[in-house]
Amino acid sequence: LQGDRRQEFSARNYLAWIRALGGDSEAAAREARAALEHTQTHRPYRVQALAVLARALLEQGQVTSALDAAREAMELLEALGTEEGESLARLAWAEALSAAGRTEQSTIAFDAARRRLLDRAAGIGDPSYRRSFLEQVPEHARTMAQCPTS
């Protein structure tokens, strides 16, 4: 990457998510932590790295650490108002709350994540693209599957 730190942590973020999607939570956590080392000055990218880390930690049964990472991701998301990693952060937060046995808070978090996805999808004019946005993006499909249709 020839010394381009932003490109490095962006690549590590995506590699972490690819590892997570592939079921390798240890490698996902390792790459997410490596990305976090380089994101102090680029806070929007931290949201995604923290969300991937939270999901990886949940897969490893480290609920308290996952909850901490997901909470930080949500705090940054709310402070920055960024869409980078938003869906993944919302999903990680809801799943971490659920894993921690905080059922009511988890239900509220899943509902908020679902409403935000539907709001974003409403801006997609083509129905097939809108459906793809909700059903084919892994974190979107997982969020929608956790929430009953109203």
C-alpha cells in the first residue's frame, strides 16, 4: 500500500469483514484490531472496524467484550452521523445486547436497525434494487430476518 495508512486500514476493515463472512472469527478479530490501530484520526472507519470486532467476539463467546466494542461503534456512529459501517454497527449492537440477555434493549435496537434500513431503502427507486439492498447485503438480510414485518 506504499505507506498510505488510510488505504491500509480500509483494506484491513474489508479483510476483517470478509474473514467474518467466511466464518473465521479469530482472523476477523485480528484484522479488525489491526484496522483499529490505524483509525484514531479517521474516526468514521472505526465504526466498521468496531462492529466487525464485536461480531467476531460474539462468535467467540466473548459477550462482554463484544458489547463494549458494539457500544463504542454506536457512540461513534451517533456522534459522526456516518453511513460507513452503519448497518453492521446497528446489527452488532442488537446482537450483543441479545447475547448479554438484555432482551428488551435488543428488541428496541433491532427495531431501530430495521427502521433505518427501510428508510434508506425507501430512497431506492427501482423495486428490484431496493429488494436486493434489503435481502442480498448480508448484514441487512440478517437484520431484517431478526425483525418481524409490521
